[in-house]
Amino acid sequence: MPASATSTLRCASALSTQENSQAALREACIAALEQLGGVPDLAMLFLSPSHGRQTERLAAEACDLLGTDNLLGCTGESIVGTGREVEDEAALSLWLARWPGVQSSLFNLQFERTREGGVIQGWPESLAGEWPADTFLLLLGEPFSFPADLLLDRLNEDRPGVPVMGGMASGGAEPGENRLILGRGVPAEGAIAALISGPVRLRTVVSQGCRPIGRPYVVTKAERNVLYELGGKPALIQLKEIFDSLSTREQLLVQKALHVGRVVSEYQERFGQGDFLVRNVAGIDPASGAIAVGDYIRPGQTVQFHIRDQEAADAELRQLLAAAAKSSTGPAGALVFTCNGRGTRMFSQPNHDAQCLATALGPVPVAGLFAQGEIGPVGRQNFLHGFTASIAIFEPPAAS
């Protein structure tokens, strides 16, 4: 497939399913470099668990073959390429970008416990001052050792409006089994990141795979993650009124796939898809009518019940991608961080998210992985998600 190009921005990608790790890397590097036509400014490499055992060697060889140490990557349970998702098989996906004038800082973050609490260490001193207005962050984390929520909360407070896109490595089932790639280094813990600014536009698509039911309610009583009252009535009573109005099929989804979305930004008259941060329902107490959710809720916030199934996930992703394609100045490439609970675990057909992206944007260079937690913004705040497709689309800046 040809690389996507503009006068200032060019991307390329290649996917190899060869079982031999070195052969797979060489195949991907040769194909992607031929598309790109030069040395990349940034490279992203995603490895299936079978290749993960040779991550140290592959990272060094990739830097040599590509002619740059500006490399980020990690292991993933399943691997994404342009129009394809390789599940439970050997796969290596490579993505390259050339963006003249763009500034990139790559670094390794570590979580450390102190007497005052947890601290994120590893920020370069050069990033201590103000960040340019067009800055964004690409982040890959190791889920057993790095609390991404802590970092995102801090960034939302200290760097408001800076989008963070990425995901958590999913190639290992136990601590120590995942691998991150930062240049020639292969950290087993923490997170790796690239802070990027300059003449490139990031367009984000965060599809949480749900659709709302009923209507929004103002929370009138809540404590931590427990909803007691919505609109002055017990939360369970409000849910039952919605339940009685649903079809039999939707009622079954409420019983097995119920979620609650809270509005991230209350400063708008109407709320629609994309305005809610969706979290799962953790439990219901019939005696008190309380509903526990996987998020802290405060009185005065607006919430709405949601349900999740493959039809809702398909419709939402297609709607969001269509909107992104319509307003795009010309996509040059994309990175995909989709949940390891999606793929054929959610959809009846394989390659769902990758093919939806190809349908909406055309054959732009794509790479990514099935993550153990996906990172992306909702309502201009960054969150760690589940069952979500978080897609970073890169395009040239709008003409002034």
C-alpha cells in the first residue's frame, strides 16, 4: 500500500505475520521505508507475545534498519495493521512518520511510592516550562507497574487541553511479562511517551462502544462511587422505569451489560454521544435502591444509563469515524489502541475496528494493538478506558 503524503507530513506502515522475529522485522522495515522514502522522525513498533521474547534484539535491529532511535513500542495480545487485526497469531506491526518541523521528546516514566504518596518520575527538565498550544502526548504503559489514571489526573489538572493517546501493553498475563520499547532500551516497567508539537494535527476518536438509554438525570445523592438518588428518586427506581419501557432485547442487555455515563463537561445545554465518560455498573442494592459504578460521582453531575453490545459499538465507531473523516484536512496516518475485549470477543466478524477505519479514511497507514486499557480524551479531559477503541489520526495543520 502506498504511503500517505502531504507537502509536510508523510506516514507509512507495514504488517508482517512471519513467525521468525528477525525476518518479520526486516520485512516490515523494508516495506515501510520504501513507502516513506526516507528516515522516519518517529517509529512505532507493536509485537505479538511470540515476538516479545526477543524484544531487546528487535529494538536494536529496528533502530539500525530505520536509521533512528526515535522508536516507541510494546508487546500486545493482538496486533493491528491497515484494515487487519491479527489475533492469537504471530504479528509485527510498524508505523513510521516523517513530519518536518515537528518537535518530539521521548522519555521513560516510572511510578514511585513516597511518604507523601505516589509520584511519577522521569519527566525531562526541558519540559518543565510552558508547552506549545499544539502539543499532544503518545503514551504506552505497563499495566502492572504504572498507574495511568494517576498520570492522566495530574495532566488534566496541570496541562489542561493537552490530549493523551495510547494504551497499556497487553502481551503479558503477569507482572514482568510485558515489554516496552524506547529506542534501543526495553523497560519492563513504567511507561514510555513521546511529547509532540509542531506542524501536525492530532484528531482523536474515542469510541466507548455504548449507546444511551432513557434520559439524562442530575445526581441528587451520591457518595464516592455509589449512586443513591437521581432526580430526587432512588437510582434503582429510575432505572426500573427505563427498563419497563425497553424492548425485550434491550432489557437483556441491561441485565448483563449495563453502564453509567457521566457528563465530563456540564457547560452545554444538551448532551449526546461523546459527551459521557462511560463506566461499568459494579453492583446494585435492591434494599436501598443504590447503584455502584466504576467511577466517583458527585451530587450535581449529570449521568445517563448506557448499554453495550456489538451493534452499539459498531454504530458508535462508524458515526465517530464518519465525523472525523468529514472534518479532516486529509489523514496521513493513524494509530489504533483498541481493547483486548473487542475484536472477535465482541464482534461476529474479524478485523472490525481496523476495517471501519479503512472504510472511513481510506487505505491510510495504520498500526496498533489490542490494549489492556485504552487512553484518550473525552470532553477535553484524558481518561483510561475499557472496551474502547482509541484512535489517533494524524493530518497536516489547517491552512492559515
